[in-house]
Amino acid sequence: QVKVVESGGGLVQAGGSLRLSCAASGSGFSINAMGWHRQAPGKQRELVATITIDGRTNYADSVKGRFTISRDIGKNTVYLQMNSLKPEDTGVYYCNADIRMGYSVNQYRYWGQGTQVTVSS
């Protein structure tokens, strides 16, 4: 059983910063990649940033230069440093972990429960 848990959301004024954390726990698994998505009210969930096990990153154009994703391999944890926040960054932020169990070549995506980020103008 794999569990993914986010933390670090909250309310911040425009121009401020927040740091989100996400940890994957369990046993017998290896992580291929982790990432963050977000969903604003009335909108579809969208990709924010991803990072692979070897450190390759990918960002949505809307957050490039403002957000930074990083990981701690030993802790199975990924972070999202969000700077220069804008009201349009408001939404529920979901962490995902792309995981292989044991020696399987199959990959499965696990999601966290989400953490609310609200940016006031």
C-alpha cells in the first residue's frame, strides 16, 4: 500500500511565497517521477511541474520562473517552492507519485488528497 500526503498549503497575498511538500510512504516500491497538478474552481486539473528520479524537471508555462520543484530521494519527498504568487495560482494542489511495485515494469500513479492554495489580490 502506497500513501501520498501533501502539506504546506494556505492563504497568501499576491506576490508572496508558499512551499508545498509531498511524501510517498509504504514499502516495496520505487519512484519513477513525482509531480504537482492543480485544479481551480470550475476548471480541469492541470499540470504544474514534474520531476523524474534523475532530476529532470518540467513546468507549465504559467509557472516557469516562479515555481521550483525539487526532490529528496532518501525521503521519497517532493517540494514545490512557489514565489511571486498570483491570484490565478489559487486552487487545490495535488501531488502525484508514479511508482513501480517490486520488480514490476508496470507504473502506477498515486495521488494525494490535495492541499488548498489561496492567493488574495
